[in-house]
Amino acid sequence: MASSALALLLVSGGFVGYQLSTVRQRMVTDLSTEAEVIGNECSAALTYSDKDAATEILKNSLTAKKDYVAACIYQGTNQFAFYYRDQAVFDLPGKPGGNGWTFDFGRNQLAGFQKFPNEDGAIYLECDLEAFYSQLKDYLKIIFLFMLLSLAITYVFAKQLQAIITRPILHLAKTAKVVSARKDFSIRAQRKTADELGQLTDDFNEMLGQIQERDQALHAANEELERRVWSRTQDLQMEIAERKRAEESLQQQIARISLLNQITYAVSARQDFDSIIMVVLQQLEDHLPVDYSSAYRYDAETDTFITMARASRSRLIADELGIPKVVAVNATLFRDCTKSKMVYVPDQRSVSSEMAQKTAQLGLLSAVGVPLVVEEKVFGIIVLLRRQADGFSEAERDFIRGLSAHISTAVRQAQLYQDLQKAYNDLRQTQQVITQQERLKALGQMASGVAHDINNALSPIVGFADLIAKNEKNLREDTLRHLGYIKTAGEDIAHIVSGLREFYRPRDERESLLTLNLNKIATQVVDMTRPRWRDISQGRGVSIQMKMDFDSALPDFIGIESEVREALTNLIINAVDALPQGGTITVRTRADERPSTRHNNQRMNFAVVEVSDTGVGMDEETRRRCLEPFFSTKGRHGTGLGLAMVYGVVERHEGDIEIESEPDKGTAIRLFFPVRAIATSDTGNLQRNGKLPSLRILCIDDEPLVRELLKEMLEQDGHKIETADGGESGLAAFQAAQERNEPFDAIITDLGMPNLDGRQVAAVIKRESPDVPVIMLTGWGALLKEDGTPTPNIDAVLSKPPKLKEIHDTLRRLAKKKSPRK
């Protein structure tokens, strides 16, 4: 009946599916037809933009059709006319979509769009699925009644057949069950009918007869087999006894091989001598087994055995016997072990050695000592003890002798591995240092290419700020301070460009150093960066607190002020960037005494400045790479140069840097500057008192702002200045002055100029008037100074941006070569 019901269900399901598909297709066709009819009727209304007529057409067309819920006519992309069933409010689409109709059973609707032919318009129709669901219910009722009637008929028909078919089959099954339970194959089934089922009963009885004959034959064969098995068992018992003895010997060998494998695997996972020896002793104590195991290192100079390791139980025995850590070789039984020979003592009671007697009294009678040899040199021994006399068989002694060779090889490999690891670590550190230096060198070379343009741009900023501060008498104090910040920032930028080139080299001993106070510099940097950490942050709605904790007894140190200020500025800006949600930045100074890695761990005094924040922090990978040039976690907003420049500053000051950071726990960076007495060579150019006499000076530069700056700076010192905007005009001015018999006392010229550069200008001037000093003022001044080779026809080289003091000192020095003209 189940199969019949399943067949009926499948047929009914197919019928319902087909009918529902037909209904859905008919609904879509009706909807398309209705949309086409309404479109034809609304053609005139759309043409004349008559919304009322279109609305009336929708109402007349759809009111009688209860399935239609809502409709909308669009003119272009705008809604034109609407229809709602029962005045309900629907969320109609704002603009028409593509042609087509969509069933949405979740929302119980069929909806879609259809564009009007030859018109700039479309219609949206939406109807419910009540008719669809009504037909589905009717189909389900029909199927239910059809299946119920079919199953009832099937049940009556099956009941009539049961008496004819199943009763003989049940009789056969009952007979088979009785035969199986009693193991009596003489039982037979009774034949009930003369049809096929009766023939099946006869065949079943014939099968039972055949099984009965075979069972009797099998019983007789079984008795014969039992007699043969008993006879064979007697023979096998003798063979088993012999094999058992052989298996015991084989099992011992297998156990020793297994132990050797375990020891080998355990040793292969270790690369240090102590752990190798310890794991071997523990394996021997647990699996050989032995009652005492110990390893000693042989010291040939003192002729002693020094304890290296003991297994767990052996340590208790050694404590009980009071065995010392260092034992003289002559006080033991193992002198021959130092000659690469194995020693075996079957019974220590027969030996007069004091230590042998002690161990024998504790019940440890037999002893084995095996040497450990590396490169034909004994470096140690292993001692094994057992309680029974002659406790180590010859096979076990051979195993122990072979094991010692494996241990010696493992120790040698461990030594080679440790040597290789040390060499690898040294190589890796060297490689990291070289890689870092190459990166810094590349950064310096890149900075050299932009140094000239940056210095030209900075020259008027620094120079005019200096002139305003010097000449304007009625400036407020905060204005003077701001001008000082402008000048300092400009000089720092120039020094940054120069410093980028210097990452890859140590500080030149000829560089001018000053005595610096970290507290003062840190205060200046906090003030200069105030707009960044306070004003700009507050404008974004972020609160950043700045805390300063300065050591009043902090010692001064010698260094380059602009570099230290630059480093602190970078650290504070990085701390601000690490506080996107606000937080606290702490600038702290202190004195510290610690070993210096740069001076063979000699203890030195340091002036320390620390900048810490409560920001996002860094993971270990970022912390390890943060000093690399161009490495940045800020994406397009970061250059990756900030901490690299800080590293360069610390390197040139022969200091140290420490970085502590964890994700979400903030970052602390400490800079250590060594406190040293300033050397005579570090004092820089000596100040000279007195004022220069008035000089006639020609300034040649293709940058207008630089020319104007030089003119104002020098005229305020009482000099007479003439300017030229290039090499050609400069030579023309020089030659015109020579013809007027009013030669210049000095020439200041730029290096990079179009058509005629500074070197060519100097060559012509020196050829016509060798005693006129020529000063090269250029953005590449630092490069020319570092080159170390004399520049032809140039008496002095100064770097941009120009500094009044440097120009003043240079003119004073060069003016001695030529008498100034009045």
C-alpha cells in the first residue's frame, strides 16, 4: 500500500504542478493584456498630460477586477496617475523599471512594469495572489479525496489476497524457525495447496533432507579431525617450547633496538649536550632498565670525573651514598675508560675500591663504564649499575658499547650545530647592519638631489625672519618668539635635508658641537608643536594632554641642537598620530648611568629623554622594523622617515635608543645621549669682536628672493651691495666695475645657474682679478664641503640658507687678503 500511495502522490503532485504553472502563465498573460489595454486607452491622456483622464481610465479598468491592488502610470520617469484598491496606501516605485512581471509569494503579490508602445510612458500593475491560492486549495482537496478513495480500494483488495498467498508462506517460515532453533533437520513442512506454493513446500522439505545427510557426514568428519588435532598438538607443544626460547631472545633484541630508536629520536630533537645526556640516562633507567645511571665529564688536566647528569632515581642513590660532584679517576673502577675502553665489573664486592664497596653495600653489585669519544678523544663516561651480580649480559654490553658511539656522534653534531647557529646569528646580525646602512645610504643620496631646491626655498624664510627680528625694534615679545620659531624651523628643515644624507656615516669630528640642555630643548619643542597636539586636535574634537616631567639636575651634553630638536619633534608628532581618539603624551628627562655598548660596555653617564603616549601601540613586527627608512603604518599619510631620522640623530651622537610598545597599551621611546666634556675641536669658529669696514660686494644668484635677502643682510652691516640675476649679468657687472676703477672687494655667487654657472663665473673673475675673494653660496654647500677636495677659484663655500654670522666671519677672514676700498 505504501508504494501505491507514493505513486498516487507523485502523479497528483505532477498534476498540481502543471495546473499551477498554467495558472501562473495565465495570470501573467492577463496582466500583460490589461496593461496593453490601459496603455492604448491612456495614449491621449499622456499626450495632453491629462492626469484626471488617466486616473479615471485606471479606476474604470481595475475597479471591477478585485485582484488588482494598485497601479501607476508613468510619463517619462515621473509618476503620472495612480490607482489603489480600497483606498489603501502603497509604496509605489518612484520610476519605471524594465518590462516584466515578478511573483513575490512572501508579499502575496504579482507585480511589474510594461512600457507603452510608441509613447514615452509605462504602467506598473500589482495584483494579489488570492485567486492563485484558491485554485491551489481546490486542487489539494481533490487530490486528498482521490488518494483516500484509492487507498481504501487497495486495502480491501489486499485483504482478500492475504488468505490465499500469505498463509502458506507463514507456515514455511514457522517450520524454518523450529528447525533453526532445535537443530533438527528431520522436521518437515505440511503441503497445504497444489499450486506454486505447494511446489515451494516440497522443495523446502527436499532441501531439509539434503542438509540432514550433510550434517551426519560432517559430524563423522569432525570426530576424525579431533583425533588428528590431538596427535598434532602433542608435536606442536615441543616445537612451541623451542620457539619460545628463540622468541625471548628475539624480543630482547627488539627491545634493545626499540630503546635505541627511542633514544635516537629523543636525541635528534635536542641540540645541546646537557639535554642529550639527560634524555639518554632517563631512557636507560626506564627501559633497559638499570638501577643507577650517571654521566661524568673527564678532565684530563686534573685527572678527575666531574658529574654532568643523573637520572631521577639515581640522584636519590647518589645523595644517599654521598658521591661528590668531582671524583678522582683513581678512586673509581673506570681508569680504562679514559683509554677508550669499556669496563665491566660483574660483582663489586670482589673489588677493594672504597666507592665500589659503598655501592655494593647498597645492593648495586654489577657495574658498566663506557667511554664517550669525540674525534678520538675521551670527553666523558657513562656509568650504569644493577643490583644483581653479573647483571649485564654480553648482548646488553654490546648494546651499551654501540649506544656510546651514537651518543658521541650526537654530541659532536650538537657541538657543530651550536657553532653553526652562532655563525648564522653573527652573519644575520652583520647582514642586518649592512642592509640598514645601505638603506640609509640610499636615503642620503636621494636627499642630496633635492637639497639645492629646498635650501633655495628656505633661504628667504630664515634670512628675512632673522632680519625682522634684528631690525624691528617695536615687536612684541610673542612676535619675536614666533619669528624665532620660524627661523629655527627653517634651519631645522635645512638640517633635516643634510641629515638625511648622513644616516649612513658617523658624525664628522670637524662638525661644530654645542653644550646642550635637554630640558630647554624639550620645552622649546613642546611649544613649537603645540598647534599639532592641542589646537588641531581640539578642532577635530580630540583631547590630548601634554605632561612634562623634567629632571632639574639633568647634566648638559654636547651635540647638534637642531638635530636633537628635530628628533624630539618627530617623536611628539608620532605620539600625536598614535592618539586618534585622544590621550596623554608625556615628555620626561632624567640622568642615567649604564654600560655603553659603543664603548666596550664601559659605564657612562647619559642624559635621557623619553616620549611616551597612551595610544594604539605597535606589535612586535612593527616595533622591530619601525626604524627602517620608508617603513610606515600610516599609509599615504606617512613617509616612513620620522623614526629613521631619529635613529640617525642618535647614531651620530653615539647614543642609544630604546623602544617599548604593545598593541593598545601605548609606546615609550627613550633617547640616551652620552654626557662628555666638550673638546677644543668642537668649539667651532671663534667669535671675533669688532666690525668690518664697508665693502663693495657683488651678489650673483638666479633666485630673486635670495638676492634681496643678501642685499638687505649685508647693507645693514654697512656694505655696498650690487646684485645680478645670473652668471652672464654678474660678469658684466664685474667687468663694468673694473672699467670704472671701482672693483668689488668680494664676490658672492650661486653655483647652479642657467647658461653660466658659479664655477665658470669664478674662473673668469680669478683670471681677470686673482686677488678678489669669491664665495660660493649654494644649496649644495654641504656636499662641496664633504667632498674634501679644493674647489678651483673658490675661496670659501657656504651653505644655503645663508646665515649672517657665517657670511660675516667669512668676509672678515677673506678681507685680510685684500684692502677694502672706501
